Amino acid sequence: MIRLSLYIYRNPILHFVSSPISTSLSLLTLSLQFEVQMSFAKKEYEFLKEIGLGPHNLGCYASGVWRGNGPVITSINPSNNQAIAEVTEASTEDYEEGMKACFEAAKTWMQVSTSSNTIPAPKRGEIVRQIGDALRAKLQQLGRLVSLEMGKILAEGIGEVQEIIDMCDFAVGLSRQLNGSIIPSERPNHMMLEMWNPLGIVGVITAFNFPCAVLGWNACLALVCGDCVVWKGAPTTPLITIAMTKIVAGVLEKNNLPGAIFTSFCGGAEIGQAIAKDTRIPLVSFTGSSKVGLMVQKTVNERFGKCLLELSGNNAIIVMDDADIQLAARSVLFAAVGTAGQRCTTCRRLLLHESIYQRVLDQLLEVYKQVKIGDPLLSGTLLGPLHTRAARENFEKGIEIIKSQALAVSKNGGKILTGGSAIESEGNFVQPTIVEISPNADVVKEELFAPVLYVMKFQTLKEAIEINNSVPQGLSSSMFTHKPEVIFKWIG
Amino acid sequence: MIRLSLYIYRNPILHFVSSPISTSLSLLTLSLQFEVQMSFAKKEYEFLKEIGLGPHNLGCYASGVWRGNGPVITSINPSNNQAIAEVTEASTEDYEEGMKACFEAAKTWMQVSTSSNTIPAPKRGEIVRQIGDALRAKLQQLGRLVSLEMGKILAEGIGEVQEIIDMCDFAVGLSRQLNGSIIPSERPNHMMLEMWNPLGIVGVITAFNFPCAVLGWNACLALVCGDCVVWKGAPTTPLITIAMTKIVAGVLEKNNLPGAIFTSFCGGAEIGQAIAKDTRIPLVSFTGSSKVGLMVQKTVNERFGKCLLELSGNNAIIVMDDADIQLAARSVLFAAVGTAGQRCTTCRRLLLHESIYQRVLDQLLEVYKQVKIGDPLLSGTLLGPLHTRAARENFEKGIEIIKSQALAVSKNGGKILTGGSAIESEGNFVQPTIVEISPNADVVKEELFAPVLYVMKFQTLKEAIEINNSVPQGLSSSMFTHKPEVIFKWIG
Amino acid sequence: MIRLSLYIYRNPILHFVSSPISTSLSLLTLSLQFEVQMSFAKKEYEFLKEIGLGPHNLGCYASGVWRGNGPVITSINPSNNQAIAEVTEASTEDYEEGMKACFEAAKTWMQVSTSSNTIPAPKRGEIVRQIGDALRAKLQQLGRLVSLEMGKILAEGIGEVQEIIDMCDFAVGLSRQLNGSIIPSERPNHMMLEMWNPLGIVGVITAFNFPCAVLGWNACLALVCGDCVVWKGAPTTPLITIAMTKIVAGVLEKNNLPGAIFTSFCGGAEIGQAIAKDTRIPLVSFTGSSKVGLMVQKTVNERFGKCLLELSGNNAIIVMDDADIQLAARSVLFAAVGTAGQRCTTCRRLLLHESIYQRVLDQLLEVYKQVKIGDPLLSGTLLGPLHTRAARENFEKGIEIIKSQALAVSKNGGKILTGGSAIESEGNFVQPTIVEISPNADVVKEELFAPVLYVMKFQTLKEAIEINNSVPQGLSSSMFTHKPEVIFKWIG
Amino acid sequence: MIRLSLYIYRNPILHFVSSPISTSLSLLTLSLQFEVQMSFAKKEYEFLKEIGLGPHNLGCYASGVWRGNGPVITSINPSNNQAIAEVTEASTEDYEEGMKACFEAAKTWMQVSTSSNTIPAPKRGEIVRQIGDALRAKLQQLGRLVSLEMGKILAEGIGEVQEIIDMCDFAVGLSRQLNGSIIPSERPNHMMLEMWNPLGIVGVITAFNFPCAVLGWNACLALVCGDCVVWKGAPTTPLITIAMTKIVAGVLEKNNLPGAIFTSFCGGAEIGQAIAKDTRIPLVSFTGSSKVGLMVQKTVNERFGKCLLELSGNNAIIVMDDADIQLAARSVLFAAVGTAGQRCTTCRRLLLHESIYQRVLDQLLEVYKQVKIGDPLLSGTLLGPLHTRAARENFEKGIEIIKSQALAVSKNGGKILTGGSAIESEGNFVQPTIVEISPNADVVKEELFAPVLYVMKFQTLKEAIEINNSVPQGLSSSMFTHKPEVIFKWIG
């Protein structure tokens, strides 16, 4: 059985940075080194100091100490492709040092140490509560950093940090509910006891598009459960990884706890693989592409570890003939264009009932025209840049493929209705795009991680559900209707 | 917080038989003694033997033995007011003997006895499973008896017994889920254990209109929890009480368990009061009128016992302007006329949106005309008799009051649209009745336990909810609509 | 079934202040009026200003406004019977004004208002989180006030406030877990929905001995559930009631919510009765004596309301022959002498296995000698004063009765082993007392709300359990043993 | 977090039969064909007819029809290596036919079919209840067959079938508890719904040692959840697979349901691989060796399916110095010798505190001497044969390795204390064996699937836990002690 929700908020896709790219980033670093200091000196970057960041940062929090002996990389602002600051990533030795300390710290945190200095679940909850409070105190700055480094608009940046704060509150409550069971046996005078025991260490590998929320979902629960956390953030959002880690580290230190309880590495595929292989990490939570996810899972399973995977999506919105069309149009805009189409839950396919097809489309084209594109930190901006120059190029390649396929299926009326181009600028901006296309076109089955929406027509609910289920990636879907019988049919 | 369901199936009203009535019943007994044997000899009563009943029955299962030293009463067929069979009720001494044994049996059943002969929860579940199977084997006969003695139609009689069977299945599953908790404390090296312990004995006082289902709800759960059950059925349905008890007793005996685990008394107010006062019974479940329920609660609370009360209802159905009118009309018929209006969940008030008022009413008058009234055991019958001659008289008094109030509020258009009379016959039959009346009429606030439906008009949902909540008895309500926003507003 | 815990922390006894006492308090007020200003000026009372208290205080927070038109009473320091400050209690009119506003506020807080300005459960959780933070900021001052006005030692005063803070954290987590259910029906194409709906208003009547923790247990849960709270604190701890209310009111005001969501009255029996009778309050939580509790329950039930009662206790500690005697002796001291014996969970009866009887007793007499009695605010004090002069007199009367019964049962060896006298001083101090007595002595069945411990001997576990269960008030019991089979027998 | 139980009953190891062995079985078939009919004619095999078995059986229940077009194999009695009966296994075509029908049947069973003929969860529960009853009616015969074909003693054979019956009862209760959730959102006027949806089809691959109980654990839950079941039993226990399937099929047919809801294949690795690869089967439950389990998991994951694995174990019993030695010795005997050491939960390592080392060992050697070895169907037998001749050879090889390693670690005192030989007979009998050995010996880290117990000594609890955790397979462990502090330390 699977639990099917009307509203699932899940998550994103990681284009796992393979070594060639991180090499090119290293090269980039050299040429941009001067620039780094320049940018950082800018007035609008001053807030970074308030969350512990400088022009040069150590990218590894291991054994409660900041260090970094790996490659030096540069964090890039996707709005202008200029450097923000430099980060020294973790080397293999940093990783090993960090994991040794983390493994030791787990004995304290799991409460298996024989000393009286153990930490019961409600006390762990208190630490997570303090983390939530520390995040609250820096909500604006952290949200601003997410927006600056990842490229999503400020409201979304702040929203992402708020999500971790909410997770902290939730986890604090859970910390007093981790009850075991006493089970009456069918044998007289016999009793069975069951208790929850921590796994020890949870590895968390996150992606660029939700560079801190996904850490929050995993870490808040892991910490109250008595598990230490080893985090590898995305290689292109190292400043967020460092800033978040400083918040957590500050709380651990204030409470005289080993910093190694929360161990954090900036790094690329090498560190990711080290985590996947490490027998000290019984559970690895991975967020990213299906391809890399499968590889991680295979590696982890081979050593009898477990995986939580959050992979690709190719999500549809179905609009029935009785829907509130204005509400639907507004929602589709947010779902297809938000985060510049770089959410795993981005709406990629819009299924419209034939009787309202043209009306919804007209409204949508109207609202797409009004989308303000630009610096995500500016108030009023609705669409920021794609995260990297490579993503922008990928968008352009995708549009070429769409055009070629649209021709091939021309009897199905495939064509670009709005958008379809990258925008000339220093940043990675592209136009929000709507494509009219047949559900059978090959390109529709793939995931173009950009604000491109495929629109298609259907006649019956049955047909709509079949189209919805005709792609391999299914993650979330939505439907607009007023009919309870359709709603309940929809959710099962 | 209260838990509010879209579909609650709750229960009924007991006109707790006060002593004058039971005296008159005793007198009746004498004059009908010959008749008793006659009736029982009839061919259509032969099935009673298959469930252990004869022309004269002992009404008390105490300490695993059938006995009876109280008044001899006669069970009456409400279709013709002829006697079915005689029952000797429990005397005060019978009660005391039975309770002594039950209190002893509780030590075994609760698994507190120090002997190795204790009974863990899953084993108690096995007993309840066998009870379910024993009921299944006699489903037709028991359902027939419910129909014969209570007066509800056969499908409802069988349905009532099926409900207990379903409860048995459910309780068997529960018997393996009665887990305690191990709770991590905030103190290091400290653990809290919590376990469910049986109360000991649960008293169950049930009413005539669901003469066995209500026992099932209470007893199935009580038994798997490790509680003994003391049951007093309604004084006018003693044969059902005896037949049900024989089923349970048979299973206990087959398993070499003390029969006193399930102790059962036919009797009236005296036995009811003895249960309410008895400090050996920490929990009393009472089903019946609000008036008697409050008295029982007061008596039980004074000795620091607890009560489960299932009392009156004055239920409304709201039909919105977008409703499926045919479905609504059919449902109202079943809700208002089923069990001859003698359910606690009987629909007594029908609130119609003004725009569909006349259409619903017309349909309803049409279906009311087709209601087949008669012997509840005959196939095709939809409306059987009221349970007693007194109930029929009560119906006639109620109609008089309605008429007088309808006049008084005549500007609100109060009038009898169909029905309104008792039917001349040997039995307690009355016409299904629809009254058009203002929601403010006094009589609408009271509960006439008969198939009388008050119809009223509203303009807005807000107004409908206000009318719905304007009576003191609220138990269940329903609404017919297609709009999800109205549904969710409705359930909170 | 009842859930039986190894560690239950429940609560206290209220000597519901009847009118004669509150009259005498009023008289006292007059003569002490000058003193009031004097005391308040003292340096050690300065912290009261930090939590919003002055020499004269309004005792009623109604409709978001501080008011008070009832009698003026004086809060007394039980260590010296000098006045701390004055409070004007609520009049009947204050009550009615407050309840009207509370009833209106409930519509907003329950989220039934049709306006868009409704408050979902997680948002209510956020308010409770802020209350927790506001309490954290004043933990020391509030704890100090509890100690000053109630008389318990400072560590206990602070602990009591901490308990509310913990409840807030727990309730925040719950605010995201108040899920309803979707239940598959056995009918095809049929679905049942169940949702939790707030009751509206919860009345909370608390006692002097836990003047704020009990409010916390009730209010934190009620608030996240969507219920408004009406609080009547104990008449002899009005300053705590006011200070706590100011904390909550501050949070509501900061969030632009109606203050009437939390309505609070200083007052006596008259306000208590008004709450019990008020049909706007579907649930009343009462803490106090069994006698008054039963009266409250009866009043509430008569109007079909529900009650949560926390009443008397007469708790035992059983020490088995294999127990850790030092641990047992220390625990008994804390359980019998803590809060000066004025907890509902105070240990009143100590059951010692005959083989270790004398050893435990010797250790206990030794530690009793070292108990430091005095000002509860001073570091090192273990035993503060009884709460009122009347309680001290009650202690003396109780000792007289014990002595007389000890004589009567002299063959059982009844005698005062240590303590037994009030201490000559301005305050309400008494000696911690140990009495050797038969379990059958009448006085043992009663609850003397003071640090008096009855010691008795047993031979077998069975005998110990019988003695444990031989009093009518059972609330909590403890056992000291190392044997798992005894532990599991003990908890069921 | 993992849930750690004091009593886990998990399961077994499958030596996944590779093709060479099944070839040799086919050869065996030819030479034994006459024998087959002979054996089956024996009086003691008559009971097989009562559960639908004959001398030649079709091994595939597909689309509600019995068929079989694969190799013909012979079921062998491990007590004498004579044939019991023949079975025709499933061919690849049989598999594909069966899966097509199963996939269609899933639409009905999952209740997604648009027809009104859908089956809600409680109705599915009713089917499972009937399966439980049908098993109850054939408990003796099925248990006897398990004993005959697998080789475990009769009490264990019957116990295994009883376990499925208990699972049925449990699952019936669950069928009314598969509730979804209605979750209040933090957005005003917003609600989230979550519902459980069936996966569709659950594949179940089971092993020889629990040839039917493991099916029961998986199938009972899958069926009430709305999932169809595809079962491949062990190739050496085909008669049990067929007999169990006939029970289930009979219930489906009686209820006019598609037989394809429960699809069953006798077969070897080819069918196992087909299941692992089949995208129509989203969840595969596999029981067997770690090696094969990892391969199955890899195959299933590659197609984004999920796995439940029940693999190897290398379980320890720790006996502390305060243990009840008689109880411990009896328990170790049952744990090490029961099912001839072929349970995944078989105790393979006995850790004795040095202070009671010799006493436990002496008792154990005494009880080992009294173990009655022989025909598992005979009353009094405690140890039946190993399941196959190959297993017996494997035992002999293992003993050789032990002897060689015992020499190598001779300073640690390794030696065979009792047993160590196969028994000359027609069957696969071996002696129950105790080996004194160092915890560091290599052979201790491996799993010899036979009644061989390694005994070792420890000084402290810490040391015992380290030894316990020093093997890679950990599944279940036990400890004998009276000290609650040790118990709670032990379970976390």
C-alpha cells in the first residue's frame, strides 16, 4: 500500500555534479579570485557577515572544527555569473577525520554510552528547539542567501528557511512521543517489549534547488531520534551549507555537546560516493536525479544499508470542465514558473478538458505576459535565473528538441505558444514557456528542468488519468474540480 | 475537542420501563398464560427452539447457571399483541448471586490471578472470535427473533445481528493491539512504562430498539480488554436477551471458562438501579432516554464510577439546492420511516432549501404512499408496528399536540401533509407521517419516538445550520450536496 | 480498561475556599493594608514588578482588558503571614462580561467564523510556542513568585513553571498532528470522514498547591485544539494567576488576537459555581478535593457538560526485601516531605517488608533529622511552610486524632516516631512527621494534607497490594524492587 | 531509528536452488517414478487426499486454473529420501499467463475498477477471515504435510499453520483500520487528505524452512490492503505450496472472485528471476540467503520496485551470572536444536558468564543426551532430519572446518563437546552438536544451517555485547537475567 496525498510537498532534482564540471569550476575560481573580494565588499553582500560568511570560507565542519583541505571553489551568483565568495571543499582526509569523530559522537547522542552523561530524547528535542530559535533569529539573512546563491525569488528563499523552522517545532513535539510498546503475548505470564533505537548516523545528500529545506526535513527528525547527521550539500550552493551548519554548530557548542553530532562537508561526487560506501552510515537520504539516485542506492544496499530517495518528477495538473478557471490559471503559473521550473514538483504537463481548453489557455497566456523576470532579490520579481549557465544551455537544447518533435507530431498541433528563448544578459535568465503538444510526444516523457509547460487536451476523466500515468517519473499530480465524487475517485 | 463524523452510527432511546408498567405487564401475564403455549406451538415460532427458547424461560444467567426468581413476564409480539413466550426475570437475590460470581470470574478474565491459568488478550480474542462464529451459525434465527419481538423488519433484524458479528471480527484484531508504552523520560537512564489494565466488570444496560447490537458494541470490546460483562436488556425484549446470552454462554462453556464472565439479567428498573449503584462495576454503559441516562450517571458518579451514555437524538437532514433529489428522497424515507422512527438516529427534521422545497416534498409524498405497512417478517414490508401499545398511544397524543401547535403557528404554515393516524388492527401500527411546520414550533424541539417527519424551509446554509443546532438533543445530522467547500465547512 | 503507568505525575488537592474563610481574609485585608505597601517596597519583592505585579492588582482579565469589581483580597506570604499585595477579585458582572467576550472569541479561535481571518491548528501552535518562549524569559521570576506565594521551595517553584514550558513545546508538535480520518466503508464506493472539532471553551479551575502547572496541562492542549480557556485560579494564589495571565495576554496582544481567547478570574466559590453552571463551557477541568469535585461534576453533568477531575490521593510506597534501601529512603523523603506534603501525589503510607523494616526506618529517621525547615526561597531549605494558618491548625488537629487512634490500636504499635508538632514562628511551619501505625487505623484512610507519613509492615507482595488498595482514594503508588517479575505483576 | 524488540520472530534462510540441483532432482524423478505411486498408496499418506493432493500434481494456479507445463519434479521425504509425490512446475508461459490474469484481477481487488462490483477493505477482510476458517478446518493435515515434506517435528508443523490462522484473524481487524488522514494545513480554509492506496501486486518468494508461515505473514496483510499476491514457494516443498494455494483458491471461488487474485507457482530460480524483473510487481518480499536476497533486491530496485528482505541470522544467547540456569538450558536446547537448526533465528552462539559457564554447560550436555532423534511425525521426537541430503553433506563439511579451526585456535580451547557426526540412515539425520570455541574463530562468523552450537565465555556485559555484535548477520539475540537495569540497557 502506498499513502496517496491530495497535497504532497516533496522535492527536487539534483544534477549531481560530475568531476569534469567541478574541474571547470576550479579553473573558473582562479580567474575570478580578484572578483571574489570585490563582490564581497559590495554593500548588498554585507548581510553575509551576519551569518558568519567571509570572502574565503572553510567548507568542512568536522569534529566540531572548521577545516578544509580539498579544492577551492567559487560560489557564483546566477543572476550575473559573478563570484560571491570562495569555499575550500573537504578532502578525503577531512572526510575520514570527520566521520571518525561523528562515529564517536554517535555513542553519546544515541544514549548508549555507559557514562551518566547521556542525552534522552526530550533533551535532544530541546537542542532542536534551540536550533529552530537560532534559525528564526537569522531568517531574513538565510533566506536572502538562498535567493542570492540558488537564484529563487526572495519569498521562496525565506519560505525555504521557514520550512526548517516549522520542522524543528514539529520535531520537538515528536521528541516526547518516541514511545516503545509493551505487547501482551498469547502466552500466559509473558510480555514483549519493543523500543525504538537510533541507527547511529544518517547521511544526507541534498541538491541545489532546495539547498537547505531538504536538510531540515531529514536532520530535524534524525536528531530527535538520536542519530548524528552527516551532510553533503550541493557543490554549487556551498555558502548555504556553511551558513546552515554554523547555526547548528553554535547551538551544539552552547550546550557543550560534541560538534561532531552534526558533521558537514562541502564537496562533490567524491564525497557523495564516500558516504554511499561508508558502513558507519546505515541510512543515506539522497535527493537528486533518478540516475544518480539508483547508483547511490545500489552502493548503499550492497553494504546492507538503507536509502531514502527523492528523485525526479514529471507532474501534471488536470483541469476539469467544472473548475474555477481563474484559480486554476493562477495555480498553474505558480506551479510551472515558480523556482524557475527547477522543483521536482514543478508542473510540467497541463491537462485541460476540451470544453475549457481555450479559456484556460487564454488566461494563462495573459498571466505569463505579466511575469516579471529579473534579480530574485528585488521585490516584485516572479521569475529568477536558472541556477547555472549549463542549465540555461540545457534549456536551449531542450527547446530545439521540442521544436523538432512538434514538427513530427504536427497533426497533434505541437507548437510554442509563448516564450521559448533564453534572455540575453549576464545571468542565466530564460523565458517562461508554454508548448502545445501531444501527450505522446517523446519529449513529454522526459524532464526538462526549466520553466517549460506542455499543454494538452482531454475529453474524459479516464483519459486524463491515463495521460497523467503515461510518464515513468510520476511524483505529484493535482486536479481542479468541484465534484466530490471525482475528488475521491482521484485520491483512491 | 470532539470528533465529528460524516457518518456516525450511534444509537437509541430507551423508554426505561417504570414500575407501574411492569406491574400491568405482570397482570397481563396471568390472562395470557394459556395463549403463551398456544402461540409457541405455532409453526412459525418453531425456529425459536433452534436458539434455545421455549414457552417458559429462565431470564437470568448467573454464575454460569440459568435461573430466575423474580416476576414472570410475557414477551409480546407487537404485530398482534399476542404473547410469544414467558420469562422469569431476575430477583434481587439472583442479581447478588450473579454479581458475586462475576466479581470472582473477573480475577481470572483480567489475568490478575496468580495461578498459571490466566488468559492473555489474544486468547480472549479467540473467545470473541468463537462468539462471532456461533452468531454466524444462527444469524437467520436471531435476526428473525429481533424482528418478531422488537417489531423491526426482517432485513433490519438480521442486519442488527450481523453488526455484532462484524464487531467480533474487529475486536479479534484489537486483541493483538492492546499495547502499552515505553516512554523515554527527560531524565537520563530513566524509563516510563504504561500498560492497559482491565477495569474488571462493565455493566451494559440496553434499550428495546436495538435489543442486541448495542450489547455487541460494548461487550466485544469489553471482553477482549479483559472485562467481564453484566448485561440487562430491555424488559420488553427478554427473549432476545436470553437467546444472545445462550450463544455467548455456549462458547464460554465449550472453552471451560466460568460462565460468570458474561452475566445476564432480564429485569426492569430495579436491576438497572442495582447496576448503577454497584461499586463492583466501575463502568456502566447506558442506552436510553436522556432523563433516565442522567439519573444513572448521577448514581454512578456518586460512587466514583464512570458512564458511557447513548441518549436521545433529534436529527436533521439538510438538502441543498444542488443535491441529487432522488437520492435525497430515498434516503429520507429510510431515515424517517426505518425501524418505525424508533432509532435514536431517526431523521425527525427535514430542512429543504427553498428552491427545491416543493420538488423534494412532492417526491417524498409519492414514495410515502408506496410504503408497505404490515407484519415485519413478511418480505416486502417496509414499516412494521411500533414496539408497544403504549407507544402507539403516545403517537396519537403527539399528533394531537402537533395539530394544536400547527394551528398556533399557522402563519408558519404548519399542517399534516400525509399520515397522522394510528391504523385499526390488533398490532401497534401507525401511518408514516409528514408535517409541514415552523422550526420554532415547540413540538419540534421534543422527540416523538415514531415515524413523524417535520419538514421546513431555509434560504442559506448559515440558516440551515442554525436550525439544525436549535434543538437540545443533537446527535447526528446529514447533508445532501455536491459542493466540497460546503462538505468541509459542514464537518468542521 | 485503564492505562496504568509506572510513573504517573498527576495532581493536587484544593481546599475549595468556602465563604467563611474568604470573609476572614477580607477582614485581614483591612488590618494589613498598610503592611501591603510596606512589604511590596521590600527589596526582595522587587522582582514582582518584572512580571507586571504591583501592590494593588486587578484580578480579572476579561475581553482583553484588566478589571476587577469584586472583593479586595490580600495575598499572604505563608512563611510569615505578612501581606504581599492586594488583588481585586472578579464580580459576577465581571464574569458575565468576560464570558460574553470569550464566547465571541471562540468563533475566531475555533476557525468556524466565515471570514477569511480564521486560525488553523498549526497557527494556534505558533501562538502556544510564543507563550512558551515568553515563560522561558521570566522563568526565574515566575518560579520565585510560586515559591513566595504558595510556600514550596524555590527549586519546586521553578520546576512548576518549567513544566508549563515543556507542555508548550509538546503542544506545538501536537498542533500539526490533529488529523481526522478517512475510513473505508464496507459499502462499495463509500467513504467516511471524521474530523476533530473544538469544543469551544474549556473551563479550568485550579488549586493552590500547583497554582500554575495544572493550568499549563489544560490550557496548552486546549489552545492548540482550538478551544478558548477560562481560568479560575485558587483564591489564595491570586498573584500567580495574574502573572501567568499577563504572559499569555502579552502574546495574544502581540499577535493581534482577541485577549478574550484566554479569560482569567481571581475569585472564590461563587466564580467556580458560575463556571460549573455555564452552558457556554462544554468541558470543565477541576482540580481539588473529592468532595468539591463531585459537586462540580454533578452540576456540569446536569447541563450535559463534561468534566475532567483531578482529586484526592492517598499514595503508598512499597519497599520490597530486595530494594536498594538508600535509594528508597531518599525517594520516600522527597515523596513525603516535598511541597510540605501538600501534593495529591504525596506519599502518605510507607509499606515496608518486615525483613528490611527496621533498616529503612532507621535510615529514614536519620534523614528526617537533617531536613532544613525555613524560608522556601532560601537555598538549602527542604521544607517550607504549610500554605495557610488554617492548614497548620488542621495539622495539629490531625496529630491529636492520630495520637488517640494510635492508643486505640496500640497492640499494632501505633506511635509518633519523629515530628508531630507545629513550629513556633510567624509562619505556618510544622515538623515532618513519621507515625508507626496499623494499616487498619481509621485515620490512615483519610488524607491529612501535611508532611505526615504512616509506616507499616508487610510479609508478602500479596499483602502489600491489599494494603495499598485498602483506601478509597488511590491515585499513584510506587514500588522499590529489582525483580522484573514483580515489576510486571505490579503494573499489570 | 530501528525498532528493537525483546522478542522478534523473524525468519529463515533459503538456499536458493540453483539449476544444477534441480536438474539432478529431475533425474531423480525418473528413477523414483514407480516409488511415487507406491509411497502415496501408503496408509500414512492418506491424509494428503483430504487437502487435495494426489500422486501427480499440477504446480501452478494461474488465472484461477490449475496448470503446469514446466519440469516435473518429485517431492522427497527427508526422513527416508523416498518420493512423496510428483509436481509439474510452472513454465515461463505459465508464468506469463498467470501474471496477465493477476494484473487484470488487481483492478477489481484494488477497487479501482469503475464498475460497481468493487471490493472495499472490510469485504477483503471477510475473505481473509474465511481463509483463516478454511485453514482451521485442515490444521492437522496441513501441519502434518509441513512435517512430512520439510522435516520439522509435528508440533512445529502444526504451529506454523496456526501462525497463518492467527495472522488471518489479525488482518481481519486491520481491514477496518486502514484509515486515511485529514490534515489541517497552516493555510486558513485549507485541508489536506491522505489515503492508503494498494500497490497492485505483491510478489512473495519463500524458503523451505518455513514453507507456509512466511507466505501467511505477507499474504494476509497484502490481501486486506487490496493487493493481489503472486507466490513462489521453495522448489523442495511444492506440496505445501499446492495445498496452501488450494485452501485460498477454494475461498476465492466460493465468493465468486477471480482466482487470479492469488496466483501461485511451483518453480525454481527462473520463476524467481521473472518475479524480480516484473514491472507489474511493485513490491517483492523475499526470504532466503543474504547472497540471493541482495541479487533480488538489485534487480527489483533497478526497475524502481521495492523489496522486503528476510535474510540470514547468526544469533546469540547471553546468559548472565544471575540467570535461572534451568530455564536457560531448556531455552537454549529449543533455540539451537529446534527445526534442526534450520531457522534464521536458530541460536548459533551461546555466550556464558564465566562464573556459571561450567554449570550451564553441564546441564546442556545432559539435556542434549536425551534429545530423541527420528521421524518428525512420531510423538516424542525432538529432532528430525535436515531438509536435504545436500544439507547433511554440508553439515559434515562444516564439522571438518570446525575441527581444523579448533586446532588453529587451540589455545582458546576449541573442541567438539558432543555430537559432530551425521547418523547412518536412509534419512538426512545428524547429531545435535556443541562446540567450545573462541569468538574470534572464523567459522563462528559464518552460518552453518544445522544444529551446531558454539559456546563461549565472557566476563562483563560489555564484553558479551561486543561478542554478540562481532558477526555480520545479526538478526535476533536473547539474554537471560533478572536485573531490570541490564534488561533496559540491553533493549536500548
